[in-house]
Amino acid sequence: MTLWLKCLLLFLELSFVLSAVIVVKLEDEEDTQTITEIIESKLDKQDAALDLLNSTFQDELDHQQVQIDGLTEENKELKSEIRQTAKELQQLKKTVTAQFDGYNSTLYKGYNVQQSQIKQLDGQIKGLKQDVQTILESAKQGVPSWFNQTQLCYQWRPDGSGVGQCGAGEPRKLCAYVGRNTQFYRDDTDSRSGGCRMQWSIVSPNAETWFRSVKICYRWYADGNGGQCGGGAPRSICADVGSFTQEYRDDTDSRGGGCRMSWMLSIPSSSPSWLTKARLCYDWYPDGNSGQCGGGAARKLCATANSWTDYYRDDTDNRGGGCRMSWGLYL
């Protein structure tokens, strides 16, 4: 039994005795003196018990306060530990996230590289299939093997400040064997000074003598301001096998109108029948504002030997993007 509970019981006992004494006093008034002394004695004991009880209560409160203060300190330490743990977890999260992002970035780059390699391989496979098909078709038609080594070539160079207007990183000379198109060339002339010089050729180092009379031809006309087209080149220019055409200057910009362009494979009348079926093709597409390219022309323009392709309209200017251009020979 705790001390404060004992004191409480003592206080109750004294209260009971006091009540009894008062009753005795009422019954026997002659012993008043004695009863008074007894009461005073009992009251002194009661006061002492109350003091003890108060002291016990205070001690208990102090003890409880100490425990509360201890819990408060423990809570402060616990809160501090929780905050520190939260900071460490946050830092760990940042570290893991950074590592995961780095891993994803590396994985994504690796995936892109693989996809690029797959596309390149796919393009090579398609090219090989085209070559095999061309060879088989040529063999059926009695086409000599040397013709399959014939190439159509396109050559370009910027003049003045035309560097940023001509090409997009592609080589200055683009060639393709029969049955394929050249790599795309980017035309993006505009109001900046300078322009782009353009030439075409057919190359066939192992060809028979008669084939040297074959020509590649180009023609053009301006449908607006003529200063944007030609640069002094004749309206129609041709070149024998093994030679490039005279340079044509492309300098379209924000001036009115554009330049109409067309190509032809010219062959002698005495050519074998298989060559009369040969086609010269021009492919194009816009990589920005499509109003600069084509002028309504089909995306692929082809013409059999001794016939001109439909006209393509070149009207690049300060509008966004340019026009991609490619050429090829087919049987």
C-alpha cells in the first residue's frame, strides 16, 4: 500500500474518533476538560496526518513531473532521430533516383543506338534485295552486267554565304547504283547571301563504247523573279556519261516566284531495247513548310528514256524547313 493511501486512511480514522468524542461530550458534560484535551490531541495528529498527506501528494506530483519531463526529453530525442532518419531517407531517395535516371538514360541511349543500327542494317538489306532483283531482272532482259555498276551522281557546292543553305551534313557528291536513289540532299536557300551550285552525271566505268553517247539532261525555267534561278546556266543542259553537267545555281528566296526543274535520260536511237525501258526518277519531300517544295508535283517523278520528268517547283525562302531531293536510275 502506498504511503499517501495510508495517510488517507489515518485521516479518516481520526475523523471517526473525533465524531465519537463529540458524542461522548454530549453524554457526559462533566468530562469536558478531558474531552477537550483529547480532541486537541486528535486534531494535532490530524494536522500532522494532513501535512504528511500533502507532502506525500507533492512528492508523488514531483515524481510524476520528473517522469513527464523525462518523457519530454525522450520525445525530443526521438523527434530528432526521426528528423535525421527522414533526411537520410530523402538523401537516399535522391541518390537512388539519380542512379535510376542514369541507368534509364544509358539504357535509352543504348536502345536508340541499337534502333539506329537496326534501321541501317534494314536499309542495307533492302538495298541488297533491290540489287539482287535488279540483277535478276537485268539478266532476264539481256542487260549486260556492267550496266548494274552504273551510277547516277549529284554534286553540289555553296557559293558566297550559302553554306547554311545547301545540304545538311551530306557529302558534296552523292551517287547511287542502278535500282537505287541517292542519299537525300537538303535545299534551304533563302534571303541570306549566296546560293547552291548543282550538277548531275552518269558514271559507268566498265560500259561498252556505245553507252558513252548516253546523256543526263536538266532543264529549268523561272515562274517569277528570274534572278533566283540558273545563275547564267542555259535553260537546258546535258552531259555525256562520265561528265557532270554545267553548274546550275539555285538561289530562291523571298522574291516572287520560284524555279521549275525537270530531268531526262537521253539515249541514242540505236540503243538496245532494254535501255529504252530505263527510267530516271526524282524523289522529294518537305522537312518544314511544304509550300516551298513541289508546286503540286508528285513526290516521285519518273520518266522513261528520252522523256522529261514532270516539273518540280523550287520555292524555298525564309519559311521554316527546306526540301529534300534525291535521284536514281531504274530498269
